[in-house]
Amino acid sequence: MTDTTTDQPARRAGGAVVPVLAFAGIVVAVMQTLLVPVIKDLPQLLDTAPSNATWVLTSTLLSGAVATPIMGRLGDLYGKRRMLVLSLAVMVVGALVSALTSELLTMIVGRTLQGFAMGAIPLGIGLMRDMLPREKLGSAMALMSSSIGVGGGLALPAAALVAQHADWHALFYGAAGLGALAIALTLLVVPESPMRAAGSFDLLGALGLSTGLVLLLLPITKGSDWGWSSGTTLGLFAASVVVLLLWGLYELRVQAPLVDLRTTARREVLLTNLASIMVGVSFYVVSLVLPQLLQLPSATGYGLGQSMVVAGLCVAPLGLTMMFTAPVYARLSARYGPKVTLIIGMLVIALGYGGGLGLMDAAWQTIVTSVILGAGIGLAYSSLPALIVGAVPASETGAANGLNTLMRSIGTSVSSAVIGMVLANTANDVGGVQIPTMHGFRVSFLIATAAVAVGLLLAVFLPKAPRPAQHTQLRAASEEDAALERAEEVLRGFRGRVLGADGVPVARAKVTLIDRRGRQAGATLTGTDGSYVLAVPGEGAYVLAATASGHAPLASSATHSGEERAVDLDLSLPGETVTA
């Protein structure tokens, strides 16, 4: 169990917090999308081979996958706003490095630094969970979760316009400017969360996870170039399995793990993460297929012959619809719960891809497909953090949402590899140029539909409400109910201070709650002012045991009758009976 400390109430935020955090998420998505219009030109722009140019995209993917769970855990330990600002600052530095070079290696370094910004989205969700009142939490988390699609959809036509009419380095200057603005707004508007997870950062666990993820994602993204049956590809896959298994065994033994695998293995968390992979697969297919279909020349017989900018505008409704879906999600989730909303979203995505099989003959048809898919993906993306938040303690929100975001990234990576292979294997060779076919586009849509079907099956087996393994977990069908029940649990618990000689507060003392059967019912560490808060699983008699370095341990009995009770523990005194 992860201990939690807090020095003040967590619910405090101004009205501008949500749009500022959502803007930060959109900026991160813009960073990911800004090179899409010039992908085919990167070998010439960087004076390198096409296989080398792909590292400009692969490096960002790998660093983002590594940084997301690590920054989430650092946010839980040292402050989510602090880590959010740090993520954005690293992105700005990376964007400036890329803006000032046309040399491959330096560009890869810059793009690697930009990938660290991916941690901003789970950190933003964690901040919202810690600060917002329950009536605002649903739509706020929905908007934050959807921001990656919103930013991607809006950035595509803007990046295409810049790429057509200005030097391509202007894309990075624009990203750096947006990042700097997001940092300034965050510092001005967003307060730091008082919620903290106790313990230290699991450096060895971070290195193990980073190594395992790189070994896994590298062959996924480069398998088409290296060959799926090549020794390099198969060797890296085998190495990733070994490293991740060893990492998992280590995480189960360490006291304060980077990722709490016991929590992750719970049914509600595990199925949500697996469903996130499927949503990630389905989200990326439309981003790969429709722009190519729109820009292929009409002489092919099926291409729509649109410019890069027009193609971006036709796909932009995908992101816009995701943004406007956030308040709809909040109403649906408040009434039916995030599980039902996730199922609805999956069904809408399946409808979009199924209908899209017959809507490829005109530009306006691609817009219709984008709108339908945007609505479904928006509902699905919005449901995922709500399910995670309702199933983990507040002290693990950043790390848990970071892992969930990582699952989506793995989904998009798998989608990119599989769809890229399908389009390449079904392409026609015209004068030495590989031209994607309509058959390849339709097979890609069918793959997306199959992924959604798997995700839908996983969503159906989600429990209606999180099943707590500890008293600190929630029984709630929506994130609003979860937030309310967590607050009520704290109010129904014990709170007070641990004191030493002469009434001096004792920081980081451990306070353990023991029930009448002698079992641990909860534990926490005191804050800098010696304060502690412990929720109780029910009324009755308990023992509060306090221990701290340099002090004799103290065990005091306390009776809880259903309302908040204050119990101070004085380590300078022998154990005594306290009736609360």
C-alpha cells in the first residue's frame, strides 16, 4: 500500500485551471503532429536515407513512452504541477534544438526531448482529481483526456499550412512558443496539489521499465524496415520479455515501486488498460488512412486529389468533435457511469469504421467519418481516466494515469506498425513509387473495427464499480461518486497530530490503524506539521500505533462512532487509552 500525506485540503482551484491544463495537453498533441505534413520530405530535408529519417519520429515515441509513467510517479511524490512544468520545459528546449538544426543526429536529440512532454496529460488529470469539486471533475477529465486528439486534429491543417508557405523549421519555433505560453499560464493559474505519495523514487524500477519499453517498442516501430522475422527484431522482442519479467518481479518486492503491479493487476485496472490499447489502435488508423486517401491524385481512380491543407481540414473535425464530446460524456457518465460510456464510445467507433468502408468516394464523406469517429473516440478516451481514478488511491493517480496513457501509446505504435505493413503489402508499384490501394485502406478500417470489437468485449467485463482490495479504494460507478465517497471516507476517519517532547510535531512518523482482530486497516505518514489523516472501514474500536525514528513507539486505543474524530498521539508519553 502506498502511504499518502497532505498538508491541506486538496479541493481548491480557480475557474481557469481546467482550460489551462487542457491547453497544455493540446500543446503536447501539437508537438506530436507537427511533422506529419513533412514526413515524406524528411530524407531530403535532413540529407539522409529514409530508414534513418524515421528515427526523428521513433525517438519521440520512445522517449514519450518512457517518460509518461516516470513523470506520473514523480508527480505523485514531489508535486504534479512541478513535474508538469518540467515536462513542458524539456519540450520547449527540445523544440528549440530542432528549430536550429538540419542535421539528423541533433534533430533526433531535439525530438527525444520533445517526447518528455507526453507526461503532461496524466499529470493534468491528477491535478484535476486532487483539486476540482466533484461536479466539475467529469467534464474536466474528459477534456484533458481528449486533448491529445483535439490538438492533433487542429494542428494537422495548421502545420500543413506552415509547411507549404514557410521554412519547415518554423514548425518547431511555433511549438516552442506554445510550450512557453503553457508554462506561463500553468505557473500563473494552476496551484500545486497538496497530495503526496510517501516514499522515495524507484530509480532501479524506472531504469528497468525504460529498458523494457525501448526493447519492446523499437522492433514494433522499426520491424517493417528490419524485417519482422529478422534476428534483430526477434531478438529485441525476446529481450523485452525477459527484462519486463525481471522488472515485474523486482517491483513486487520493492516497498515503494514505480508501478504498483498489485493495483494494476486488479480486474478494473487491468481491463481498462487493455481496452486503452485497443482504443489507441483505432484512433491512429483514421489518422493514417484518411490523409493519404485525400491527397492521392484522382488519376488513381480512387484518390480524392486534395491538397495537404485541405486534407488536414477534412480530418480536423476528428479533434473538434472529441473536444465537444467532453460535456456530453460528463452527463452520460454521471448518470450511467464510465463503464457504460466507454461501451457507448466503442459502439460509435465501430459504427464510424463500418460506415467509413462505404464513405471513401468524396471529401465530404471523409468529414462525416471523422465526425462519427471523433465522437466515439472522445467518449472512449474520456472514460478511461475516470475508470482509473475510481480504482486507485489518490496517491497513485499520476502513476496510474501515466501507465494508462502509456497503454494508449502502445496501441498507436502497434497500429502504426500493422497499418504501415498492410498498406505497404497492398500497394501498387507505379514507376518505382509505392501507391496505397483502396483495398489496403479498407483492410485497415477492418483491422480498426476488429480492435474496437476486442475493446468492447473487455469493456463489457469491467465491474460496474471498482472492487476495493483496501479500505482506501472506492465503490463508485462514476468519477463524481468516487470523488465524493473518498472525501466522505476522510471525514469519517481519524485525524490529528503526532507530537514529541515539549509538544514538537514529528514529521514523517508512521501511523498505523489496527482493527479489533489485530489486522492492519490503514497506514499513513505524518506531514511536516506532524498531522495525519486516516480513513476507517467502519465503526468500532481500533488501535492507533505511532512510530518514528528516535522515539519510543506508542499504541493508543480509539473508538470510532461514524464521525470524524481528532486523536493526537504524544510519543513522549507511554501508551494510553484514548476514547474518541
